[in-house]
Amino acid sequence: MSTIVMAACWPLQMSGTQKAVLISLADQANDQGVCWPAVETIAERTCASARAVQEALKWLEEHGAITRERRSQRSTMYTVTPSAFTGKASKPSHYVYRIEHKPSGRFYIGLRSSLCLPEDDDYWGSGAAAVWIQKNKADCVRTVLAVLPTRREAAEYEVLETEAAIRDSLCMNRRVAAGDGGRRAAELMGADGAPADGAPAAHAPAESAPAPNAPLGADGAPVGAAGAPTNPQMARFEGAAGAPEPSLNRNRNHQRTTNEPSPPARQAGSAGAGGEEETALQAACRTTWAAYTEAYEHRYGVKPVRNAPVNANVKTLVKRLGHDEAPLVAAWYVASVNEAFVVKNSHSVGVLVNQAEGYRTQWARGQAVTGTAAQAADKTSANADAIEEAKRLSRERAARRAAQSGEGCNA
């Protein structure tokens, strides 16, 4: 998996199936964007039909997102090229907005980053003021004050606008943290995002907000009028410039629809063992394939074909021979086995898997059995059997003669 290639693929605009196929290729590609998965593998990973995957691959190739190298009797090689994509790439817009409540004239200034255009973004603020704004959204009008290329520049612009507006009694922003490189504005509102009377007031402090010269408690925290420590949850502290704008709704980007299945509960004790076993098996498969490939290149001068069936055969071989012996047997098989049928099939992994245990025995003995040797052994065995049969018949004839001679003497 290449995080560099995948990060470049996410902003590209296309249909859901096309994006799923592109991300699947990027997930299997190296840092050069090269991979060679089968269409069936892509279809299984993306939950799409093989035909839909083929159409998506055709569209991606036509728009420059990928290139395909069709190789004879070998799997197709894909190269993911997001930089050559001829379609649209989404870039975030950083804009400063002003939301005004028309009946009362109250207004709020904030910052927003969105992948869509500001005029297409149905967004009505965040933070404590957003609670009251959402309740009265029908009477509010949102105006985009500026659109800037970076969030830091937008944050600095927002601070300047808020500093100029904070003196207005109709401004809903409570205070501005300025003079430190463009930090975000911070608000101190009531528990429901509005003053007690239900209308947004300008500088009336919330009950939990400390007075400017409020005394400090023993732990250094400000205390209220009655000496009780101020509730720390009512204060909002802003991060450095460029940090995302916090919200009262912490899960606004993690909503689940009613028809979305809930994740299954994890059974106790099942998290670690299966994962470690699968990781060990994958490592053994990689080692086996590396040993087979090295021996194959040394013998034939080319790399072997690798596709989904070959991967399945390698996995089966490792399971049948074990993690330690499978790489050794695979390399020995290519280097030492010279049977006519095996050579005719170019030492394919399928032949090795079909006779895995037999080749393992030959590898352990250090001697490969060829067809000629097998025929010679068969002839030797047949000759030995014939000799034993002749000896048995000779003994039977001798026994019959002895019996006949004894009967003649008695007569």
C-alpha cells in the first residue's frame, strides 16, 4: 500500500464505483503506483460486479487516472497516475462568513473550511453561538466575507473582522484572542448557546464565566461569585492557527443512518490470535514466493507470472509443507526437478502443489526422481519380482519330484 498514491487519489472527483476501484488499486500499489491485481480481486474488494469494474477501469484509463499494460499470458499491470487525471480535483475552500439575524440585527463571524464552494455549503456556524443560530436559522442570512487559499490566512482575516466587530453590541462573538499569529476567536456563551432570556445579547457574561478580576482558587482556577470554581466545560480554548474549528456536536461527522448495520461485537479472546496467525502465514507466503521467484529467474531468465490463482497455490503450499520448509522446497523444485512434464509446464506452482509431499520427500533425500529413473526402478522391481517368482516355481517343482520319488520307493 502506498499512502502517497492513495492521498493523491482521494481528491479526484468521479462516481462511487470508479473511486472505489481507484482506491483499491492504490491500496495494492507500491510507491510508483504499480500493481497487477485480477479483476475478480478488485470486484471482491469493492463489492462490485466484474463488468462494473471493467467499465470503471476503462473510464479511469480514458481520464488518465491509470495506465494499463496488457501482457500476453500474464496478469495486466496497472499504474496509478493521479497527477495525470484530466477530470476535476476537489480543493478545500477556506472562507470567513457572517451570519446575521434579521429581526434583531445580531450577527456572528466565523471560519469554515469545505470541499465544496462556499455558496454550495449549507453551513450555519459552530461553537456555542451555533446552537441559537440553528434554532433561528429561518430568520438568519449567511454572507461570505472572504475566500482565502489557506486556513491560516482565513483565520487571520477572521480575527481582524472579529476585532472590528466585537465592539458592536449586536455582535454575538464574545472575545478575540489576537496578537499571536492569527489565533481563532473564542466565545463564552450560556449552556444552551444563548442568554437566559432566549435572545442573543452582546456582552452580558454567562453565569459560569468569571469576572475580569475574579479571585483564583487554591489550584489557580478562577472561582465564581459564591466562591465555587468555574465549570471548566463552559470555557472554550482555541488551538493554533490552522486547527479545525471545534463544535458542540462532537459526532457530527459520524452519524449513522437507520439502515446502516452496526458493527458486530468483538468476541473476547479473538482479537490477537487470528491476526498473528494470519500475519505469520502471509510472511511465509512472501518468503516462499521470493525463493521461488529467485530460482525461476535464475533458470529461465524471466519473472514468473503472479496472479490470484498463483497466490492461492502458494498459500496452499505453505499450509501443506509448513512455514519453514515451503520456501526451501519451492526453490529446490525449480532448480533440481527435470521431469519432462514439469519442464514442459515451466515449473509451474500448480504442479508443485499437486505433488507437494512427494517433492518434499525428494528434497529431504537430496535426490530428484526423473521419469527415466522411475522407469528404471520399475524395471528393476519387475525383474526382482520375476526372479522371486521363478524361485518359487522351482521350489514347488522340486517338492513335487521329491514327493513322487518317495512314493515309488514305498511301492
